[in-house]
Amino acid sequence: MTTLNESQAIEELHWQLGLLQTLDVGLLVLDRQYNVQLWNSFMEHHSGVVASDTRGRNLFNVIANLPVDWLKRKLDAVFMLKNPAYISWEQRPYLFRFKSYRPITGGAAHMYQNVSLIPLRSPSGEVNHIGILVYDVTDIALGKLQLQQANAQLKALSRQDGLTGLYNRAYWEQCLDLEFSRFARRQVASSLVLLDIDHFKAINDNYGHPAGDEVIRQLAALLTRLARRTDIVGRYGGEEFGVLLVDTGSVNAEIYCERLRRAAEALEVEHGGQRISFTISLGVAELTSEACGPAEWIEQADRALYRSKQAGRNRFTVYGLE
């Protein structure tokens, strides 16, 4: 005959098991051989495997795409140290590859998860079972990832010229300052090229400002195509551009300038049914110990550019070799 206390204990156990089944958290219990002892309804729903098919089976046979060696090391450490372990979605986006069914963030390809590995002590203090709790943190993860993406975009926009997509003047000058500091340490030559579009005002007057903007965009695209991965290209202002040729002396800078000059001269910009041709003038300054700072380096390149314009435009001039 069942006593009152026994009936209460059975009833409490029934409540507890019902609660475990209805939790919106994955719960499974493993023994030391990684055999499944408990598999709640959350795990059933998201894995498609019913609890009756998991009882006593090895977890790695129940779920085929788990990181076997990695997870075994985690579980063995919990058994040995008798301390909990935690797996954040930022360390590993998921442990169980479940689809995401979040109504707000339905665009996620999988469920992002936080996972807790809890040692379950017996009355004697031994740990022969581990409870695994699986939390669906898809909303939190996607929110953080979207914020990171937005911050990255804002950072890029703060560096980018809106018309051309090149570095804007402020960020390009920061790069110039860094290169000047690097030269002070290494004494390895770099060259600065300043260039602008010849008679740009006439282009605006004859074809309109939208056409002038298109010419600027096409020249920026040309600069990007001819740049090396290490070159730093920026829009200095208006129709003027700056190119920082890292680890490049004036001799190689001359080769670059002539190639760029010819490419610009051959370029035809189509806008509004019209074809627009233009030329550019360039000034080059190799960084030497003569320059006291970045501002003077820019001034040297600007003087060389002025000499090119004085000499008839559509040419380049190297500072110190006028």
C-alpha cells in the first residue's frame, strides 16, 4: 500500500518530469559512455529524433554531425574535474545543427546556441552523468552580428568618399602620417603622387556637373584598377586625387605615373549620349629626410603638380627634378 509521503514524492517527480519536457531549452543526460539517458521534447522537436529512439544509445550515433573529438574532450574534462563547462555561440555558433524557427529572425540558416555541460553528482559525490542544456540564442546572436555589421559599415563610411568609393581625405591623410612615421624608423623610400583633371571647370561648363561627377568616378575607377594592393588611393578634394606608393622610389613612381597618364588620356567617358575625353597632370615626391613632416611631403608633391600645369599639362613632374 502506497503511503501519503510516497504518493507526494511520486506526484512531485511527475511534475518535475513534466516541467523538464515542456522547457523551451534542450535537455539531455549522458553517462560516461556518452549514452543518452534523458532526451526532452525540445531535443525531439528540433532533432526529429523521438526520446524512445535515443534511450541507451550513444549520442554520436543519434546525432551524426557532431564534432566528436572536440565534444568528447569537453565531456571528459567535466567528468574528471567535476566542474561545469560552457560553450558560447561566439566560440562555436552551434553544437547541434538545428534549423532556426525564430519568428523574428527567420533568416538565420541555423539555431545559434549557448550550451552548458553540468556534472550530475550521485549521493556518494561521484559524477557518472552529465546534463547538457541547449539554449536557443538566435535572436541575441543575430542582433549582435547585425550591430557588428552596422558598426563595420559605419567605420567604412567614415573612411570613404561618397562619390568615388576611394578613401576620403581625412583617412588618406592618416595613412600618409603613418607612412611618414614608418619612414622615420626604416628609411625605406615611398613616393607620393598628387594628380588632378586638366581643365575640369570646362568639363562642368560644357557638359554639366553630373557629367563632371561621372568623369571623377571613372578616373577613380581607373586609379583603383592600376593600383597595387599596397598602394593607398584617396580623393584629396574636388577633382584632385592622391596616391601613396608604398616602398616605391621615384624611378618606379615615374613608370606608374606615365602608365596612368596614358590610360587617362585614352579613356572616354560616356554620359548623356556624349563622349568626354580628358587628361591629367601629376606631381611626384619621393619621401626623403629633407621633408620635416607629412605636410611638407604633400607640399613637395603639390609643387611638382604645379610645375606640370605650368609646362602645359598632361604630364608628370618629379619634385627636385623640375
